[in-house]
Amino acid sequence: MHENLIRGVVSVRRSIPSGSTAEVGPWLLGDSGISDPDVNQAIVGAPVGDPDAAIRSASEWYGERQIPFSFLLRDSADATVVEAALAAGYVGTRFASGDAARGDPVISC
């Protein structure tokens, strides 16, 4: 399911003329060209060795672009990254539909 989510997100971003996707460390980082954290999402696409460094790298990437974003993380598979994001001061929220209905947190920035 996670790979399907990543493929779908990349496809949608490519369809937006101002959208872009970057692979930075373990992240698939999306800039939709729209100032909306719900569509500018950081998704884990590879194993995370250092969760704190991963959070910093994504935060810096979006900070350089001055765009709001969110982390789309999975409770079980990304638990250490969720903990690092919360420790860094990000706030966990939950969607009420789709995959997030299973409890996948969206960490707001």
C-alpha cells in the first residue's frame, strides 16, 4: 500500500505544472507549487537510519523554499520518525478518511 501511495503522490505532483518532487535522504519531498501543507508532504520512501537528522533535512528543504508542509507518517513503520517529529515540536493530527483512518498520523508543520 505504501508504494502505491508514493506512486500516486509522484504522479499527481508531476501533473501540476508548478509541482516538483525531490528525493532527499530517506524522504520523498513534494512541493505542489501551492501554499498548502496538505499537498506539500514529506513521505518516507527509504529506511531511516537517524530519525532526528531525517526530520532536520526535510525541515531544511521546505524552509529553504519557504513553503508550509506536513509529514505523512505511518504509526508502526515510521514510529521512530513520528517520535522525532513530535520531539522537534511538530504536532500530530489525524485524517478521518483514506489510509489515515487506520491511524496514520499527519504531522503538521
